[in-house]
Amino acid sequence: GVLRSKGFAWFAGMSEFRVDWSTAGVSTDIKPGVRRWFAAVMPKSDWPPYAEKYKQRRHGDRRTEIVFIGKNMWEKDVQAALESALLTPEEFARDFDKSLPPAVPPGGGVPRGGSRRRWRGEL
């Protein structure tokens, strides 16, 4: 299974800041980060050279990048669990940053009552 994961994510309802993601064993830390997406704070002409590849994307540099480290991991199971947490194509097509509540409340953790889209699998 998965022993550790680390990275950052773009969550619906949080278009300005990325979300920092870290797991180690049973410890999970998913919280709003301090880094802002370039798309949220500056015109594309001011983006650094390494962000050039994101300029033509609809949502700019907003994305999810997570690395998983483990032993005897089933890649398809990890991928299925992550995909089950994604917005539907209909939700993604809407202006979801304005129509959905933040997936992570200020200060991190899980919103009261759970999140809007829950994990349906185990990593």
C-alpha cells in the first residue's frame, strides 16, 4: 500500500491558493497552502519562464501534483480512488469556484459533516 504521499492540489472553491498534501502512514495533513496560483495573482506576461507551459490552459497553472511512495501498491486502485474524488465533467464545466463551498476550511482539516466529494477507496 501507500506509505507516503506528498504534493499539492487544486481544490474546487479554492482558486487563489493551492492546497498542500502530505501523508505518512496513518498521518494525513491536507491544508490550504501559502503559495498562490500565478493565474490568481498576476497577468500571464509576468509569469516566470518555468510556468510558460501553463499559459494556454483554461485555468492557467492550477493543477494537482502528488507523488505516492509505497510497497506493493496497486496503481490502478490508487488512480481509481483519486478519480472518485474529482468533480464530475458537469461540475467542472460550471464556474465551480463560485458555486461550491471550499473543500478545505481555513486552517485545514475536513469540513464539519465531511467533504462534498468523499474518498470511496483506500490508498
